[in-house]
Amino acid sequence: MQAFNDIFLINDVMIRATVSEVIIAVAVSFLLGLIITTVYMATYSGPYYSKTFVQTLMIVQVVISIIIVAIGSNIARAFSLAGALSIIRFRTAIGDPRDIAFIFFVMGAGLAVGAGLLLPAIAFVLILSALIYVMHLVNYGEKKGLQKVLKITVPENLNYEGLFDDILNQYLTEYKLLSIRTTNLGTMFELVYTIVTKEKESDKKLVDDIRSRNGNLNVTIVLDRQFLE
């Protein structure tokens, strides 16, 4: 009887220890997730960010930490979990490489918390968050000049090759032809460029000069490449 009592006592201590580890991991992961998602929202440079993606970052952070706590040093659990996760298929494509980096960010923090490395995890999140915020403030990696998208509609019977080169060279520091496609049931062509306007040049003058060459058809300047389509 004493042996059975000892076994139950050991199991009770292990369960309490595991429960405390889970509570600590969830709490720390949630707080670190708040820091990471706040930095993500504060440094996002697009027109809007997805609330669902922000919440997903929080969930992934906590789930990863709990998975590591559950696995512990048990190799059998690790292989069982790998087999279970291998049947999951993710069909949502992530277009922004920065979003992928933040997914790895929360995964790294979750792994550290789950492994019990609380202080290294906190230091990792605080230091990397500060670096990301500083890079955002100084616009690290940003090109000089705002990159825009220029769409020019030309009639089918107009030879557009080289037609606008002199105008583009006059108003732009750089430009690149991205695509040529037919519109209006094949009666017109649409030329799509990425452009960077010179500092003292006006977009209105650029549009007016192009319209004098394309028969006064549509000319569009889009300020963000996300609205290309």
C-alpha cells in the first residue's frame, strides 16, 4: 500500500508541476505575443493590416509554447506530434515576406518559452522588437522617391513601342514596363509601368503629356502596387 501511495504522490506532484508550467507558459507567451503584435501593427506600412492575421500571431505564439511543454524530453511524443501535424494542409498564401518573418518571430519566442527559457525569450522579443521599430522609424531599406504604378491606354492601331520614352525620361528617375495587355474587347492596349517621379516634377504634367500622345485615352497613376489589378 505504501508503494501505491508513493506512486500516486509522485503523479500528483508531476501533474501540479505540469499545470504550473502550462499556466506560466501561456501567461508569458500571451504577454510576449502582445508585444510582438503591437510592434507589427505599429510598423505596418501597407494600407491596412488583417485583424485575423494579428490574432493568428497571438494564437501561434501560445500554441507553440504549449506544444513544447507537452513534448518535454519525450521523443515518442515528439514523433507522434510530428505525424499528427503532417496531415494538416495550409491553403492560405502569405504574400508579404514581412508577415512570414513575424510568423517565425512568434514561433521562436514560443519555442523558447515552452523550453523554459523565459529570460532569454523575453530578452529576444524585447531586443528584436526594438530593432524592428528602429528600422521602421529610419525607413531602413526604402528607396528614394515613391514608387508608383502607371497605366497607359493606347488604341490598337498606335505603335506604342518607344512612343512615351522621352516623356518618361523627362519626368521620372526610373521606370520599368511590367505588362502589356489588351482591353475593351481587344480594341486597345494597356501598358503598365512601375515609376519613380522626380522630386520637382508634377504627376499632372506627366499625365497631360502622355494624353497628348495616346489620343486622350485613360492614364492612371496608382500610389500603391497592391492596387495593381
